[in-house]
Amino acid sequence: MSLRKLLVDVHTHVYLPRYASVLRSRSNAPRILTRYTPSGQSEDRLLILDDEPSGGRPVGAQYWDRDEKLKFMDRHGIDISFVSSANPWLDFLPFSEAQTLARELNADLESYCATGPSVVSDANFKRLYGFGLLPLVPGAPAESLPAAVSQLANEHPHIRGVIIGTRGAGLGLDDPALEPLWASLAETGLVVFLHPHYGVGAQAWGTRENGHVLPLALGFPFETTTAITRLILAGVLDRHPDLRILLAHSGGALPQLSSRLASCIDHDPVLLGRLAHDARWYLGRLWFDAVAYGAAELDFVSEAVGRANRYARGGGKERKEGSSRMLFGTDHPFFPPLGETEKWRSVVENLEAIEGVERWSEEEKAGVRGGNALRLFGLLGT
Ligand code: 5CU
């Protein structure tokens, strides 16, 4: 099979065994706890979100066992996965512990990928690659981060990016202290996967019991939207044109709100002259996973991204193929089906959404399913 036809999952998580042990050792969230049912059966529960509703959720081998990841991939026809640690990463640890654990987990992840199987149609490619972790935790000394980035890039060939949350070293992603971090990430070419964890605060959700729906459907994407907007407004993408950022959940609300953002900037003297381009232009500088579950949403994101180039200062630029910035993902092992099914509904929906974008050619769809990811992560030529 041509490499361009492969199905590649860029949004798929793991709690490596070493990390799961840390979660088990804790007495407050984030944690894994074992509880006993009335019939005496034990079950592990995952409590990671702030104000976790309903006593957390079941957690098991699908979160840490590589064979389970590969079985899931096989069941859904996924050839290659770019695996990342799930939230909340190392955020809850003091810097020195985060630094040690990041090193250990990155070595674990390299081995998870390197000792795994190869792609059947081309043994030069592994089925598993990874996003590593940085000790980017509250209070992290910013000057220590470039060394962590270099170590990842130099010592772990199967780690092609880093996954980060939205809080940076405690002050968010517009913190000027993070400049050396962005510079080192841009220099190495590691892809930065920006992923939410905190949502927007439980007070937004009222008192009615709605399970995990509001924090996951709305809080997560809006957290990403705010974080990337602050980074753009701080001029980070102007100063680091080679920085490659992949946004979780199709960029949250950023594509939908980018014209409003542009207008707010244009009407605010504080922002006058700060950015090199109209806010909409920055959409074309980013990558978006296709974890949106609907064709209309994917179509909208690719249209907004495709038009971004027109907003270059100076104007008159061509429209581009927005789909080339979009990449299939599953969010496994989150969103398991509620009952027994062969294939996970969440995965099928994301594949059907790609298939259902009427404006995309077959070639564009193949790009979103896999070719775009292979290019972004350097497995295909550009
Ligand atoms: O369902 C969830 O809680 C999550 C989560 O925590 N992280 C994620 O990536 N997807 C879903």
C-alpha cells in the first residue's frame, strides 16, 4: 500500500505503567483508586478532572498496555499512531520531580515505540511514534527547558513532538519567560501538541448533573482556544515562524472566532501595531486534529484555514488547501463505547466526518487520514 494511503492517528493517549504507578500512589486527584463493588469485585477508577463528576471513570489496560493499543489500532484499521501521555501530564509535580519523571517517561516511550512492530507494507516505518513530555510545570525555571527539548530531539528518534498543556510554567503560554522554549522547539522541529486539561472552571456548569459532558465538550476546547489565542497575541508565532503547533479538538473555537478576534484587535488601542498580521492569518500557521466528530465542522475549519493566507499583511495572497493542515485522530482510550461494539463509535464518527466533507477531493481526504501527518512528522518528504 502506498504510504500516502495509510491511516495515521495523531491524537491517541497512554498512561505509561510508570505514570500509572504515580497516579496509584496519590490520595488526591489526579489519581487512580481501587474500589470494591458490593459483590466484592475490585475496579480501578480514574479521577483526573477538577471536580471530577460521578466518582471518576473506569480505567484499565487500554490506558497502559501496548498490546491493547495495537489491538485497538488493528480493529480500526489504524496503521500508525503518534502516542502521547494523557493529561494532566506532570503538572501536579514540583519541578525537580517533574524533570526526573519526564526523562524516565520519555525513555519509556521511546522503547514503547522502538520495540513495537513495523508497518506491514514498509518495514522502514514503525507503527508507533510518540510525543514526549517536558518538565513544563508551575515554577519550572524557563532556562532549563531548552536542554530538555534538545535531549528529546537528540536521544529519542521515535519521539517526534511534545505534548503540552495550557499553563506553561504557571503563567500561561504568553509568558515572556517561555521565549527560549519556543526558540528551541522551533529549532528542533518537534511538533508541539497543545492539549487541554483544566476546562474553564466548574462554576460555568451550574448544579444540574450532566456527567462529563460540559467540561469535555465545551470546557476543553475553550481552554485550548484561550491558550493559543494568548500565544498568538503575545507575538510568539511572529517571532518563531518555524514553530509547529498542533491543536487538539480541531482548535476548539479558534476557527469560528478568528474574525471576531481580528475585529477586537483592530478596535483596541492596546493591540495597535503589535502583531505582524491580521489574526486570521495565524490559522494558516497551525495544524488541527480532525477530532470534531462531524463533516460540517471539519469543512468549516478547513475553509477558515484555507482563507488564512488572504489575511497576510500586504494582502492579495492565494487561497490554500486548508485540509492539508488537518490530521485524523481518535482520542483513544477516552470515549469508549457505552456498550459492546466491534468498532468504537467515536472513531467511526471521525472517519465518517472526513469521508463526508463534500468539498474535499479524494486526495485531500487521504491527506487528512494520514498523508498530512506523515509529512508533518517527517516520515514522508514535504
Ligand atoms: O474524557 C476525558 O476526560 C478526556 C481527557 O481527560 N483527556 C482527553 O484527552 N480526552 C478525554
